[in-house]
Amino acid sequence: MLDRLFGFKVHQYLQALGLLIVAVGLPLNKVVMSIGTIWLASNLVLDARFSTYWSRWKESRLFWLVTALLLMHLIGLLYTENFSYAFHDINGKLPLFVIPVSIIAFPISRKSLHAVIGAFLVALLITSLINWSMQTNAADFRSLSLFGSHIRYTVLVAIGISCCVQLTFYYKKLIFIAAPLALWFIYYVYVSQVFAGYLALLIVIFSLIFHFIFQWKSRLLKYSLISVLLLSIGVIGYQGFRYLKTTPSVNFETLPSLTINGNPYRHDSTHQWYENGHHVLSMISEKELRPAWNRNSTYPYHGINDNGHKIKHTLFRYMASKGLNKDSAGFSKMTDQDIRNVEKGFTNIRQLSGSPLARMENFKNEYQQYTVDGNPNGNSFLQRLEHLRIGWKIAKDHWLIGVGTGDVQDSFDDYYERFNTQLSQKNWNRTHNQLLTFWITFGLSGLFIFSWLWLWLIAKSIQYSEFLALSFSLIALGTFVSEDTIETQQGVTFIAFFLAIVRLLFQYNENQRKSP
């Protein structure tokens, strides 16, 4: 309509601008994301070439798959009880349908797509720099994200690395800009201490390796290297599992009962709590530790640190991580910087590096504590294990058609109570696993359709040798294991936005193959 009014292709520019607004909004703001989504839908209605849209939709596998997901939510209304939450859920999932369907109906040019990706990278750079400059507490990695969930934001940063690589495939000279930008994003992921970010970064690296391997013509060499890579992934996973399961031990009978000053030690053998392999609640003499701390810090021994946790508990863990006894002799080996670290909330000396090893050590400590007392409260990793345990029970009891669109949280609340969970009621959350959530909500058919979408995307990405598409598909699957990714606006918009980009990449590839 506007094309005829203004005499040039206005709607093409509006379509690209709508997707660009979504791109900028992803790392920035929910309102901007919503504006971009509404913009795309409005442009489609104003252009009003519905017969053209339909001809493109009906030939698109992606259109039918996302439509099937929307229909699953509508069918789930037939046997749900909580309609209020059901309609809220459907409304929140609309970007998953609107954004890719709009782009399928009205695709943009490759040049416009590159501008959209560039805008996404600029927004990501600016927000990551703001996050870094405004960081308030290095001991709390969540403070690295001022623009939404620290987990989803770090995943966005990781896929930003893939976008940098993708642009250099088409514009070789951009490497002088893209390479430093990618290095910054890698550094940001590294110091974030977000496990999902580490996983996403590994996926980016392996996807890039696979991309180049697929370019080789020798089948023997290609499949040999793929086998080596898959074996390497298996070895890394196995070693990680072994690391997690390795339980340190201490012989409490051989521990000294007195300090060098003759004061009694406290050894709590009921809590198998370790930091860097050292037992936390043994070799403790508060009679010596309390005055030593109060002489060297303005934070009272029985007060709280910058993270809101008790100073003395943080001190026990930090000294244990350094292998020090919790007495005056051990405290004498604490530097001024160590004391400042405890005040800031650092519980482990390895946290100072901001490395993946620090997060792995936290995971290990949390897991070991959970295996001893079964109490998941206070540790996000352990709480998720409990969410998975309850979610699996719900899925087994409603395996065929699920519980319905609006009854997921109600079912979790019911099962937490029924199975006498130790989890505090404020932590009675959903499963934090998107695949399991689809199974719980819609039964086997929902799990099948949702899984088919991602398996199809991976297969097409390999067929067309599209690096960004493969990277995104695998990263999305990785987040589904530990997050209900599409249950939040930023998460669902992230998935919808890159589904649209992947569809465009596939279309460009198909057009190139058809051209003489």
C-alpha cells in the first residue's frame, strides 16, 4: 500500500527496520523488542499482499513447524484449568510465531540482513561495556548483567561471536573489526562465570571447526576428523562428570584437637562441605579467629558482607579454599587483599580468576553437599536438580497429552507438596528444561514437534554448510537443557529472531543453488 503511495519500495525498508529494532532490543530492553515485533506484524498488514504471503508460507517447513507449536498451545486450552495463566503464556509466546512468520512472508535482502546483524553486535557491544563498567561486585557474576537475565545475556554474547565470524565470511576486510570484537565477547563470557555461556562458547568453537571440515572434499579425512571431534566432546563430558563425582574425604579421627595456642578446634563431621578439596567446617577456632578478624576489618565478624551473606561463613569457605586452618595461625597467612575479598563476598580463591574452573568448583561443592543431606535450598544448581526430579514425575504421570497450556506451575506446586520436597516453597519453580516442559505441557506430541524443529534445523544447517545456523541451533538446544528459554520475553525473542535469520540464510542458499 505504501509502495504505491510513495512510489518506491517502502515496505522493504520497513521490514528490515522492524527486524533491526528487534536486534537492538534483544540485549537492551523488553519494550524495544516488543516494538520491533509489532512493527513486523504491522508492516505485513499494511503491505497486504496476502496471496503472496500464503504462497511463501505453504512452501516453508519452518512456517508449518512454528504454526504447529502455536496450535499445540491452543489445543492445550481444551483440557487446562488455569485459563488466566494459559492466555498469559500464549501471549508471551507470540514472538515465536510472529517474527519468523513475518520474515518468511516478506524476506529481506542479504545486505539488509548483514545490517541487522551489525546492529545487533553494536547493541551487544554497548550493553556489555556498560555491564562491565557498572559492575558492582566481582564475586557475584549476576552483577555483570543489567539488561536482563545474566544467563540469557551471556548466551547472547556467545552467539555474538558467531555473528562476528559470519560477517567475515562475506566481508573479509571486516576481520580487523570483527576479530577484536569477538575477542572481547570471548573475554566477557570467560569472566561471567555463567555455565550456559561456557557451553555456548564451546558450541561456537566446535561449530566453526565442523563448518570448515564440511568444506573438505575427502570423505575419509572429513569423517575421521568429525569422529575425533565427537570423541573429544565425549572425553570432555566424561572428565567433567568424573570431576563432579570425585569426593574428597577427611579422617576426622586424625585431626588435632587443639590449636598451637592450646585452644580447642571444632570439627563438624556432619557436613561434607569442601572448597578446593579442603573441608570447610573443621579446624575451626572461633575464639582465635573472631578477634583476629575484628582487628583487621571494619566489617564485624558476626556481620554480613557486600553480598548479604554472613562474614564468618564466607571466611570459613575462603580460608578453606586456601588450605588454611580457621585459627589465628591460619588467619596470619591471609593478606590484606584476602580480607578485602571476603568483605566483597568471595568464597573461593579461584573466584578471583573469574574462570570456568571457579564455577566447576562451585558446582562440585554444591553437588557433594546435596548428595549428603538432600537439601537443595540456597544453591541454584541443586534446586534445578530438584526441579528436574519433580518435572520427571509429572511427565511420567501425564506422558500422553500433558497437563495443558495453563496448568504447568499448578502441577509443580501440587507435586512438590505431594512428594514432601525439602525445597522451600519460594523455590517451587518449573523444571528449567524446555524439552521436559513441552512434554509436561503437551505430552509426547508436543515433545516430538518441538524436537523435530531443532533436528530439522541442524540437518539443514549441515546440508547448506551454514555456520551461524548450526551454531544457533546447537546453542538453543544447549540452553533448553538448563533453561525454560522460551518462557521469558528475552528468551523467546532470541529464539524467534534467530529462527528468522536462519530461514533467510537457508533461502539465500536455495536461491544461489537454483541460479545458473
